[in-house]
Amino acid sequence: MSLVGNVLSRAGLYQPLKRKIRYLTDAQHRLREKEVKEDLERTRREIGSWASAPIEQADPNRLFGIISFTNLPLHAKFQSLVAKAMQLRGYTPIVFTFTGCRFAHQYFRLFGIDRLVMWNEYVEQAGIDPSEVKAAVDSALPSELTPGHIKASTYRGVEIGKHALSMTCRKRVEGRLDLDDPATFKMLYNFMEQGVRSVIAAERFCEQNPLAKLLVRDSGYIPNGGIYETALTQGVDCMVYEQGQRRHTWILKRFTPESKSQHYFSLAPATWDQVQKIPWTQELDSTLESEFAGRYKPDSTDDTRRLQSGKKLKSPNEVRSQLELDPARKTAVIFSHLAWDAAFFSGGCIFDDFEDWLFQTVKFVANECPQMNWIVKVHPFNVFKLQRESVSETSEMRLLSPLMPLPRHVKILPADTDINTQSLFPIVDYVLTVTGTVGMEFPCYGVPAVVAGHGRYDRRGFTIDTTTREEYFSILKSLHTTEHQGEQVRDLARKHFLALMRGRQISLQDIAPMELKRLHEAQSNIHDNITIKPRSLSEFQQSASMKRLGDWMAYSHEADILEALPHLSGVGHSQAT
């Protein structure tokens, strides 16, 4: 920041002036703000005054924290609904936010949520000694500056290394960081400093305002991760949430210091124990096939990610012809990850990061595995995400450019391909991933999945798991000799997938139906949105979905909240304790 910028910042004028200049010069930004303002007024008219009325049973000393840091209506409204549910159960919501999230603040106040902690101001006023922060970062940094070693960097029990790596990848829109580059290392170092400050500030806040419970989204970014993991170390009941993959749904999971590295969209051990005991039936088979149909049909309105938007279902012969695959050989697909978004949030990888795995895998099969067709499938979510970032080239293609041209047995399937992913199922013999959903999808059809990571669905009996790079490459070398999985393994995978997709995604359709715009409308801040249906407090309280969610958050200790699963006897209701 320039000298003038520093002066304006100290006077509290820098950010307002910056916002004003952007508003005047950026037509797209003005349109996005207009849409949000219209949604805010529509929401105000729809809910009237019932949501802002005070709740007598809310105890000002029983604090329910919400780590927000969002200005998106979808999340501000969801957080407001949850806050109101917790008020009715005796908690007082307190929201961690930024001064710049002014639209979110207005949504919160529509629901009577007025305890807002402006985190940027709180940290600045905390008077944290810069030399203490620098010393902490220097002490936490490993002697070998690789992502693999930095991931292990912690400060007072908080994984600031992971958080800083995730922030740096997200900022640079690339998954493989060159830490020998001074600019990249400086960015990482600055994020680690921010991470340390967030931990110190969170400790001080919790000392003065003991939290009983905490809800967080994007738990691996900064300052989210510092607040969340500090609360975990202090015994706060912490829950992570994300938007579900199915329309109208949300995913929530309760964590402990011991379980925090698990993926939020996974089955807890206790849940998995129940699911394995379920007898698989033809009726469940039909339900699973219906789930796959809704997930993969072109232009699906069921899948919130819209990954198959504009793509075509093609015959095996059409796919083989388009990709020039040798029909006499088996085929494996390497499914890339969106390596720069939430890159180090959960789980682990036997390589340094997702892109190190992708590069090393493609290099190995190109040189050592000509016995099969290999397809490198670039993640389709790039189309949506990069549109929002105004970036044209995927990080995967930049990463793999030194390996070009690839040999004839290795093909690239770009993110914007017109081939619907379901068209690959009949022609694929093996899939490779770290923790992607394909690793639990393809085994439902007997296709072996080689996974190079842990923390989501590995070691549950339906994947080929690896613990070292040597073991991984050895498996790839002889993969073409591996047979398809038997019926018992396939049914195990199907139980897992159905329980996860139908059980772990909580529908709020009765109270907050979800609207989805088309993929090309990604620039809109309301490309995903919800409508608030209740018109009175009693109508809100009587909502079956909100009652289940509120009771789980307030009274349960179960890791997973589950929808009641049709035909899955004994699975689907967490016990409140």
C-alpha cells in the first residue's frame, strides 16, 4: 500500500473509497450489487418482522459462534436460519465477519442477529506484537520448504501451514506452488503471519467470550481456520458446513481435535458401522440408479455444481473414436482435482499436493505404462470456477505442458469437453484419484479405484489403497492385470455411496428451497440462492428439517447428521444426548 493509502487506511477511508471507485468503474460489479440489493429487499418483504423479534429463552452467556466472512446471500441466509434455530434453543448467536461484508450484515439483522464481530477491526485493535508473529512463523517453517513439509507446520495446535498453502494456491489459482519463487514465498509467509495473528486473536476472544458452539465454512482458509481450530483446542463443540451437491441440501459434520483432518463429506466410523450391516436389495439398487441418473443427466437441475451442463451422452464407440482410444486395450482415467481451491483442507496425499500427484502420475504412465489407454480428465468444475476468476487456462494444462506432446496411449479430456462423464462408465476399466468422488462412484459398477490419499473413503473395502509412492507406482505398472471387483465389493461401495448421497446431505426444501442459475451465469452473486418460506415464527419452529438440524446442533454429540434413509433400517436419525 502506498503512503497515501496508509494515510487513508488510518483515517478509515481506504476501503470505502476503494469500493466507491470499483462501483463507478466496474459495470459487472454494479450489476452484481444490484442483484444482491434486490434479493435483500425481496427477502425483507417475504419474511416481514417475525425473524427479527427477540427470543426470550436466548441466554446471552451461551454463545453460538458463526464464522461467516461472506457477502453471498445464499450463505448469509443459511447462517441466519441456523442462528435463529439456535436462539430458540437458548443460545445467543455471535457472527465473525468483516466490515466489508455489509450486505451479509443486513441479512443477519433481518433475523435479529446483531452481535457482529468485525474481525479485521478486532485483530487490529488486539495490539499483537509483530515481532512475536514473525518469530512464530520463523519457528514453524520447516528447514525444507516444500508443500509436503509446510503442511506439517503448526502454531499452538493450529495447522497454519495448511491454511497458508490453501490461501496461496487460491490466490494464485494454481495447485503447484514454486516456493523458490520470491513472490510466491512472500505471499505464503504473509499468509502464515495472518494465520498466527488469527490464532492469537482467537485465543484472546475466547478468554473474554467463552464460546459453547461454533459453525464454520471454508475451515481451511484464513482467518477461518485459526478461529475454528483454536476453538477446537479449547473444547468448543465445532461443526463444519458446506452447500450440498444435491439441490436443496446442506452438508454438516461435527469435529474434534482428533477428527479434524477427515473430509467434511464423509461417513463417520460409527455411521459406516451401521451402513455396512444393511442388506442390499433390488429396491436400494433402483434408488442408487436414480441417484446416478439425477447426478449425470445433461443440464441436470439436481446437481448444484452443474458439472454436466451442456455435455452429451455418447455411445462407447463414439467416445473411443473421439479420443482415438485403442479398442484392444483396457482404459484407465486419471481424474484431476480442482487443485487450487480448498487444496489442503482435509485428508492427506502420498504426494506433496494434488498437482504433484497429477504430474508424477501422468509422467509415469506416459513413460512406463503403454499397455493401456490412459485418459487425463481435467476437472469440469474449472469451467465454472475459472469463469468467476476471469482466468482462461486451467492450472492442470499449465502443469502438464512440460510433458507435451504426450504419447499416443495418453489422452487429455479437457474441462470443457462435450462428453458427459457418464459416457465413460461403460469403457473405463480403472480410475485414479486422491480423494475425488469418482473413487467411490466407479466401484459401484465394479471398476477398481486406485486412491493416493486418505481421510474420506479409503480403507473401507472397495478401493485400492496406497501408503507410499513406491507402492502406488508398482500398482500402476501392473494395473492392467487387475480384475474387476466382485459383487460383494460392489455392493459395499453402493451402500457407502447411497448412504453418503442420500443420508449425509440434509434437505431444507420445506423451509429454504434452492434456486440454481445456469452455468454461464457464474459471475452472479446469486447464481445459487435460497428462498425463505416461513411467514411466522411458529411456522419456522414447525419445520421438520429445521427442527432436526437445530436439535442435532444443540443437543447431539454425533459426528454426522443424517436424513432418514428409505429402506435403510436403523440408519438416519442421530441420537440427541
